[in-house]
Amino acid sequence: MAGREDVRGSQGIAQESTTRARRSEGQRSLQQRQREAEIPLARYNETALIGGRYDGDERLANGLGWFSIGLGLAQMLTPGGVARLIGVSDDAANRNLMRVMGMREVATGLGILSRPRPASWVKARVAGDMLDLSLLGAAFMSGDTQKGRVAFATAAVAGVTALDVLCSQNLSQKADVSPRVARDSRTHVAKAITIKRPVEEVYGFWRNFENLPQFMYHLESVQVRGSGRSHWVAKAPAGATVEWDAETIEDRPNERIAWRSLPDADVANSGTVEFRPAPGNRGTEIHVEIEYKPPAGKLGTLVAKLFGEEPAQQVGDDLRRLKQVLETGEVVRSEASPEGQGRPYIAQRAAKAQDGAEAAL
């Protein structure tokens, strides 16, 4: 009897030890998953700062840039009208001053829109605001001005100055957090999205590069040529196209794909896309990083933006369309939109379902 009790006691201790070990392993696994979920988010936050133009502060910077250009053009083209609007006399001296201020505004606006990190140009706007406020103060003290209009103009400039100061401070803080900048006039974009589909399906769809034009509307075609190489044709501003050959330099199934363009490409580019199981069995996290060099350096980036081809916005839109294609089978759009709806993928899934039904019969 004593021997049996000893055995049972030993078994109980062993079971308790096993339970504790499993519980400890489960806790370590949970902590590991949490760390793995935090690392991509940290990496994404860091690279999103470099990709540079898609959060609120950077949209505000873009808005201030366009405001500078619009105001500057008005001051250059109709200096007398602007002078009368703010309540000062429409004489030759004031018209010449307006033209000079207009040239400053246009130069500042172009600087904000053409630089990947516009903090320094927004600071230039703050300095210009201080000059404007001082000139308006002098005008208010003058005897030949309309005090009400000058006061209104001063209040408007003070409001814009507050926005300039806030935007400048926020952009400078981000530059301190992530001091990396694009080198060689390269543009770096990083985006991420979660898709409610298995990793294997998302990877397989992307890995067939000829599927990419279904949701990347700036691509006209991708032709796979074997040996890890492919030929890409993309739309460019003003109805032009650019072409390049690319090679796959890394392909880890269901994990990561990396590529780079070959020499003599119209647009030198490289990038990676990573596929990770989303926490809580929510599908697949896709993390995309793309780096490219515009054909004409920073001027090429500015021209692209003027035509609406903002790279960070474009990649974000591409990923949202990919999510729609994989989750619903088509891209949701209005009837007036000229964009496609991902119909080839619907046909693919329907064909697979039919094959499965025929196999079952």
C-alpha cells in the first residue's frame, strides 16, 4: 500500500510539474508573440517616417506648400488687388513689394512639395510669416491704410503662422526620432495592411507577379521570364510609360519576397514584401517596403506629385485594393471609375471551386 501511495504521489508531482512547464511555455509563447507583433509595428512606424508623406503632419505640410504657391501666384499676378484686399494703398512701391513676397511664397511652396522631409522649408515659412506680421504691424500704424482690413489680414496671417509653427515642430521631432534620410535622391516608402486570408494564399497570389496589375493600377503589365526575372511596364505622368527588368533576389515561401531592378532600368527600384500570420488568427499581415530613384531626381518626384502620383498614397491604395481582391474577389469602385475590379481573380476562384466539385463527383 505504501508503495502504491508513493507511486501515486510521484505521478501527481510529475503531472503538476508538466502542467507548470506547459503553463510557463504558454506564457513564454504569448510573450514571444507579443514581441513579434511589436517589432513589425516599430519597424513600420520608423520606415513610415522615411516614406515621408502620408500622416497628418505631412499632409498638413503639403497643404501649406500648395497654399504658399497659390498665395504667391496671386501676389505676383495681381499685386495691386492683394494690396487693396489687405487694406494698403495700391501704389508702385507696394505692388513691387507684393511681387517679391509672392516669389518668396512660390519658392517656399515648391521647396515643401519637392523635399522628402520638408521641415526646413516649413521653418522658412515661419520666418516669412514673422516678416509679414511685422510689415502688417507697420501698415497698421500708418495713416493711409484701412485699419479694419489690415487687422483682419493680421489675424489671418497669425492663424497660418500657428499652423506653420506646429507643423514645423512636429516634423522636426520626427526627424530627430528617425534621422535616416533617403540617399541619392531615392524615395523610400513603407506600408502595411492586414488581410483576412491565410498566409499561403496571400503569398501565392503575390508570388505570381502577373497578378500584380490587378490591384497595382500604375502597372500596365508584368511578364515572368523565368530564372527569377520579369519585365515590368508602368504608367508615368502625362500618359508616358516606363519599363524595366527585375530579378527576384530572395524568395522564402510564405515569408518574404525581395526584388531589385536590373541595370539600364528606366526607374531604378528595389523592395521587399513580408507575409506574417496576424495575431489572433486574423489572417495575414503584409509589410511592403519599396525604394526607387526618380528618373530626374527630386524634380522627378515633384513632377510626379503634381500629377497625383504620390508614392506613399499609391502604395497604400494598392494594398487596400489587394485586400479587397483577396477578401471579396473584386475591387469595390463606383460606376464612373475607370479602374478594373479584379475580375481575373474571381474567375480563378470560381475555376478552383468547379474543379473541386468535379473531383468530388
